[in-house]
Amino acid sequence: MTNSWQDIKNTDLVLIMGGNAAEAHPCGFKWVTEAKANRGAKLIVVDPRYTRSASVADYYAPIRQGTDIAFLLGVINYLIKNDKVQWEYTKNYTNAAFIVKEGFGYSDGLFSGYDESKRDYDRSSWDYEYDEQGFAKVDTTLENPRCVWNLLKAHVAQYTPEMVERICGTPKDAFLKVAQMISETSAPDKVMTSMYALGWTQHSKGSQNIRCMAMLQLILGNMGMMGGGMNALRGHSNIQGLTDLGLMSNLIPGYLTLPNERESDIDTYMKTRGFKELRPNQVSFWRNYRKFFVSFQKAMWGDNARADNQWGYDFLPKMDVPSYDVLRAFEMMHQGKMNGYFCQGFNPLMSFPNKNKIKAALGKLKFLVVMDPLKTETARFWENHGEFNQSDPAKVQTEVFELPTTCFAEDEGSLTNSSRWLQWHWAGADAPGQAKTDVWIMSQLYKRLKALYEKEGGAYPDAIKALTWNYKDPNEPSPEELAREFNGYVVADVPDPADPSKMLLTKGKQMVAFAALRDDGTTACGNWIYCGSFTEAGNMMARRDNKDPSGLGVHQNWAFAWPANRRILYNRASADVSGKAWDPKRSPIAWDGTKWSGPDIPDIAPTAKPETVMPFIMTNEGVGRLFVHKLMKDGPFPVHYEPFESPVPNLVASKVRGNPAARVFKGDMEQFGDAKEFPFAATTYRLTEHFHYWSKHNAVNAVMQPELFVEISEQLAELRGIKKGDWVRVDSNRGYIKAKAVVTKRIKPLICDGKPVHVVGIPIHWGFMGATKKGFGANVLSPFVGDANIETPEFKAFLVDIKPTTPPTDAPATS
Amino acid sequence: MATLEIARQSATRGGITGALPLKDTFEVAKLIDVSKCIGCKACQTACLEWNDLRETVGVNVGVYDNPHDLTENSWTLMRYTEWDNPETGRLEWLIRKDGCMHCADPGCLKACPSPGAIVQYTNGIVDFQKDACIGCGYCVKGCPFNIPRISKATEKAYKCTLCVDRVSVGQGPACAKACPTQAISFGTKAQMKDLAQKRIKDLTSRGYKNAGLYDPPGVGGTHVMYVLHHADKPQVYASLPGNDVKISPVVELWKGVTKYAGMGLIAFAAVAGAVHHLIVGANRVTEHDEQEGKKTLDGKIKESA
């Protein structure tokens, strides 16, 4: 989230699209009801289904899954055509005026530089024109035909309300109603918040779905504003913490990236991470990258990370591919190229696409280690559960180790929520049986690996042997010790250059803020964005002061929000160029004549003069990007691409299947089905009654939703002869599931380009373990392909067939 | 609860401490704002957890309602209705939390023949006392909202207590506490009526011209009230009885005129018996009676041998 859960109460308009907050985030949804009840805010829901969120919405519009970009580009087109643009914001705070160089182009769904054989782009033409000093050229009159604004205008022109209806199946009047309601927030003192979740990320163009909305919010002037922003509703209680700490194959904590194999030394590595300012007088905050990176290396390897060994740069793995994401990992496993797997708090058999492929891949492992508080299906992939999980255990050679762990309520630490808050929690109960904390298990692994390396050597023992491990109990570092390390500490005294008798930083003290981190080895910091969370003043994450003097939901002394306890990102943009609040009643910060002040921490240097430094200091332009130079794999502007399995042809890019820059492994392309055999558009989702594949182990949750079902319209039920409560079989080209039929008015056929598209809704949550009735996993059906940029699987849009069937058969009980 | 005063109890004239009226200043109410409810079932879950109830894991029969009806273990239930609003032509998903309404004039209490099995406290809460319950099921017949359920295992009646154990120590009901959107509020009845008016104003401004409070006068008003977007049509909310809901006339008759007529009959029988005794005297067993009786007994012994 750029803003916070509490801040949603400040909005005028909530747009829930690409998510279902009432269903999947019921506790956070309370802030929507607050905004509605106390501010008279309106709620719009755009979704293929009339959801629980829609049930309390002021307006609901249907949309075919996987067509959000067409809808949103249609809204941008509407704003431009009807002059509903926050002009002062757009001209000053976005790159609308930047001039794009000759050679950049777009036609028939493809940008310049496409190489079909590689399914990738040469992105060199996706760039600005630069002057002699290396600054991007701009035309503030917006007259230059190659300025971003005019390119955008041309790019969105084809997404007319009629085209939106043809692609999305959203009736034109419904689309226009939504566009009109959104357009009202282009007034400087009106805001809209975007609440989205996996309904946008889980597509082969997931990143562009979100980018498209971010562009819309920039044009409306809603970024940095209270009650505005881009608010990603994270799907697990600590999934924000997972990404913050870099638990992705290609990241290190704080969104720093691992080197690739061509970056053999630190200077080469830093060459592409310099983030030079692209406009005069701007602040490009990522220029501090090296300070964060060196401090991270010091936290990892302590005295073994020195200037003379490039701060231990060689200890880091070098990527030979862009990422070892889960799809790639299972592809390799499936090919027999990966033979051991650690599964920590993760149930891939159920939660990854194409279950049959995942199951086959697990069966090729030599060993599988599952660390989990629950009895997961993954640890039992080899068991025979009849139709629910057909297997011949005698033929599976994988050795499975199950290590029971504590769950969140049984240990201490911090969870990072969607609002970027690090909230400390304490153990509520002792762990049962032999369960151990994940930290204890990982420490034992480390100790044993290190001992083996010391005894037997190996290809490269250095990285493990050199690791710093200064904890009171090396068998189990305490959560507090780990938190202090993430915050960072001073490694060596740093005298004040102005007065050498004083110390700028004193050895052994906790770091106060990331601004003080250094690249000379005098500071260590495990995660620069968490710097400030555990200082000499104590554990900031454990603060529980709920006072809110401004009444605007800032709660400055409750827990700690990264970065720097800032509650609203880009909050400098909540004021006009001169520093005056666009809306004084909802102002996080404003220029008081000498500095930025207000209830929130300024997202800019506190004394940075207005009119000079622009608000988006995390971009090297200093402004928000309507056009992304080079950074996105699949285009500087979003384009409507159909899902890889689509019921209709792509009306704006007829020759392109799916996202042309998405990676597809050999064999998976062949497993995509087509609309002749699988005519219906399926999507998967969560239900309020359950949390992923956990809560089915809980008797009370099992009562609330006991059995797997699929949802279909009355029309599709009629077409296929299905009655409410019947057993149905749903097939994709990868397998089938059986489920009960919920026949509902809440799903209606969508008329796309004159033809009806039937939607089949499939909740996840069921498996062959737990307290519910046994059920098939929805991901038997989903396709093995991910987003072009970050490889999040396309769970939200694929093709199926559905027909009545008989109940599933379980394996005979063994005693 | 010992700390609460009883206003009325079943099959008893007056309460234990005499016939106390419901105390205006003290009457509590739960307000369920259907327009704020997202149907998450947190209330159902909280009810099971707080009351330590364990419902059986059922099956899906093609709807979201689970379990499919109130049971002796499920004292509250979300009922989902997909309703095409004929006036707007738009679909509405109406989600109503069903459970005991805690009527000011409770049909269950009126119908109950077992003294003290159903009580009403002065704060308006209607509560079943299982020690005195005889499992006859009259309360089910007496309830105009079809709420109480009889357990086959214990042969007792069960329903929502309005968390009387929590309320008596100054806390709100578990369902209200668990509700994430504050669709369930709890306070004095006067406060809840005020809150309802605020909500109705908001709903009216959003085009729900018939938004209103459900507090049916036919049962003397209720201590669980609803804010409805379509208060003129309570029936669309999973067959919520109309605003004119009343206790069944059979119960009124049974406990009203019939009760006194019945008591009159019993009294008449007693009086008639006494008069008969005085005039005719006690029955005497004759020698003939003894002989006949002996024959019958002998025959039975032979048969069984």
C-alpha cells in the first residue's frame, strides 16, 4: 500500500477492482464502511462476479476476467476526451512532458524491438531524448507529438466505450457510469483509493494491470493524497514482510537485487544501479544504493566483508537466469534438474498451478523437507486419496521429512502488514509436541552445513563459513537479536567532520535512520527499509500508542511503518508545486515557509524547497511515470492482452496470444486449451470463511464452508443441465475436479463482441487433509504460466468445460 | 444470570422478585445493519467459539448458507438472498444474520408450560434456563420468528442468549465484538434507535427511499433490530416476517382465554368430584368385584406359563 488501511476512511471514492476486499480482507474492509458511513464516500466494484464487496457497493459493473487493462485504458481515454485531468499535477508531477526518442513505436499489440523467437524485447528504443548533459528533454507545453502525453493519448484512443464493451463485456452504460464517477476525483480536493489484490496480480500481465491503475491515479492527482493511492491488499498476514526481506530468488532485503553472472565485480554491479538523476535538481533516492548494499554485506558477513574483498561481493550468488521463481523451480524439478526441495510455510501441491505437474515433479525429488505447523498436502503428495489425489505410494521414491514448526501465535516477532507496518507480537501459547521455531531449524541447518564444509570442503564453502553469527544462543537467535540486525548498527566510530571531537556515529549503537547508512563499512544494516524500527530508544515495532491527534488515521506512534515511519508514500504530492495542500482538510504534510510539516513524516528532505525538487524521489525522473523507460519487460505502456487461455480473440492485437513477453516453458504451451474444447472462462478465488489452505484444518471454519463448490450462472446451468447442489465435473486441458454446483444470479453471461461468455468461478481452499470434506484443489486446472515481469501465475483466467457428474470416490480406508 | 433481575418467567405469574416491568433506561438492544453486512460469518464463528458450541461439518447444497438452518448448536446464521430489485432492475445480494429477536413480548415465554424455563430480564434479554426446560417444543410453536431448536440428545431447547453472560458483566455480545464492519452494534435500545436513524439517513441519501428500522410492534418491539434498505419488504430478506408479525393466535388463545377456560374446567372437575363424593360417598369394592378380579389374574398367569 502507498497509504494505510486506516487512511481509507479519508477517501471520497473506493474502487475495488482486481480484488474482493470484503471477502478476502474483511477486517480491513471496515475502513471502507467507515468512509461510507462518516464521509458519504461511494464504493464501486468491478468484478466478473457480484461479490460480497459488491453486495455493499453503490455501483457494480461486471467485467470479463483478464480484461482490466482494456477497461482502465478506456477510463484514461474517457478522462482525456472529457478533460477530467488534474492538469497541474499531471504536468508537474508526471513525465507527461518528457520527449520520447525517435524509433519508439507501437502497432498491432507490439512495441518496437520485439523478438518473437525469444518472446522478449530489445528495450533500447523505449527511452527519452536526452540533452548534452544527459538530462531528459521535456516540452512543458505538451505540444511535441513525441512527448509522453501525446503518445499516451494516441495509445489509449482505440479503447472507446464501445471497444471496452466488446472486449470486457461491460455494458457501455455501466462503463460510462463508472468512468464518470472516477472522473469526479480529478478535482484537486477529491480523491479515489484503489483497493486491489490478487485479482490483478495473478495474470500473465499482472504488473501492467497495476501499472495501468497507477497511471490513472497520477492523471487524477490521487497519488500521495490522503484517501488516495495504490493500495495492494496483501494476501497473507506477513507477505509484505516476505518481499521486504527479499525472499524472492533474485532479491536481497530492501528491494536490492542479486547480481547476475555478467556482473563479476561490485563496480560492474553498481554500473546499472547508479540511478543518475534524469532531470536537473532532482533527488533520485536510489543513488544511495551502494550505502544500503554495503551495509547489508556487513550485516551478513561482518568482518569478513571488507573493502579489500569488495565487501564480500563474491559471497553472493550470481543469477544465470532472471529469476528462480517457483514456476522455474518446479519446471526444473519436473525435468529432473532439481532433486532436493525445502518447503517452508508453503503448500505448493495445492497453491501452485497445474497440480498434476507439481505432483509429478515432487515425485522426481530425492528428498523433500516440509517445515510447517500443519499437515500439508505437499508432505503427503505420495498418498493415495482416490480421485482427490491418485497415487501409487510404492512407486514414489522421494524421501519426505516433515519438521513441525510453531505457528504465528506460538512465537515472538514482527509481522509486516499491507500498510507497511511492522507490528511486534508475543507468543500466545506454547507450541505442541516437538514443534520448533523456524529460526531454530534454520540455525541447526546452518551449523551442520558449516561443520560439513569445514570437514569436507566443497566447491565454494566460503559464503557459509564467513557468515557472521554473533548471537547469544547460536542454536536459536532470538527474534529481538534478528530485529536489531535488520535495523542495523554502527560497526565503527564515525567522527563528525565538522567537529572531530564529536561522533557522528558511535560504535555499537543501533542505527537511527537509513539516511545515516554508509558505504565505507562503518555501518551494518540487514534491511535498509527497516532501519529505524529498533533503535537505541527501543523496539519501535512494539509501540502501542493509538493516539491520533490529527484525527486522520496517521497513528504515528503505533508500531513502525517503513520507510522512516512514513504512513503515506509520495506525500509531497499532496501539496501543489508551491507546497500548499491540494486539500487542507486532509493534508499529510505541507510547506510552512521553512520546512515540510504536518501529521506525517515528509517523503522528501524536510527542507527541500518546493518548486525545485519534485515529489517522486524514488524515480530518477523525480516524477511519476506514465511511460516507463525500459524497466518493464512487456512495454512502456500497458496493452490489452488476452489471457493465454481466452474464450475470444484479441480485438486490439489479433496476432498475439497472451502476453507476448511472458515466459512459457516448453510443454506448457502445448497444455494450454482452446475455446473449442474448453468454452468457458474460469477464475479462482478465496472465500471469507477460509484462509488459503490453513483454516480447513479448523473445525469451526470447516463448518462455515464445508465442501468444495463451483459457481455458475443460471444460464450456464440451464445450458449444461445442472441444478443447484448437483455434482459437476470441471475439466481444463490439465486435469479435472469434481465439486458441488452453486447456481447463482451473481454470475451472468458477459456479452463480448456480441457473443455470450460464461464464467465459472472456482474457490480454492480444499484439499485432502483437514477438517472439511475432502476436496479437489482448484489448481488442478490452472495454467503453468506467470506474469511477464514477476512470474506470478495466471490463476485468474483460463478455460474449462463443465458438466454434471457422479460424486468423487475416495481411496478405500486402510486400517 | 444472578446479577440480572428477572422481569417475567414462563408459566409463572410475576417474576421471582415480583412482576417488574422492562426498565426503559436499562433496556439493551443489538442493531444489525444489513446494509453494512458483508456476510463474512465472523458472527457465526464468534457465537460457536464464545458459547463453546461444536456444529457438525455439513455439505454444500448449492448455497452459501452453512449450516443450512439454525440448530441447537448454531444459534445464529447468515441467510443469503439473491434478489432482483424490480424497481431498479439490478441484482442485490441481501445477507441477513438470523437468530433470536429477544421480543419485548416473547411468544416462546408465553407458550412455555414449564415454570422458569424461559425468563425475561429487566434489560429485555429473553433467556432459556435449561435446568427447567422439559423439551416440549412449545417455545418453537410460540416463536413468530421460528428460532428455538430442540436437541434430540439433551431434549432441551436452545437459542441465542444475547450473550447474557457477557452483557451481565458489562460486555457486548460476541457477535458484535467480532463483526469487522460494525454491522452489529450493541447498546441501550434508545441508543440503537438513534444509530439506526443515522444509518437510515445515509441509506436514503444513496437512493434507498424505503430504508428503515425493523422493530415490529406486534411483539412489543424487539431487542434485536435490523436496519433494512427495503424496510417496506422485510420478506425479501430470507423470509423475515412482515412488520405486522404477531405471536401465533393459537399461543395467544392457549395462554389467554383458553388457559383460563381450561383452568375453569379443571376447577369444575375438582368441584364436581367433591360434590359427588359428598353426595354418593366413596366407591366400595364388592365381593363380586373381588371374584372377577381374581379370575382375570389367574388367566394371565396361565398364559404366561
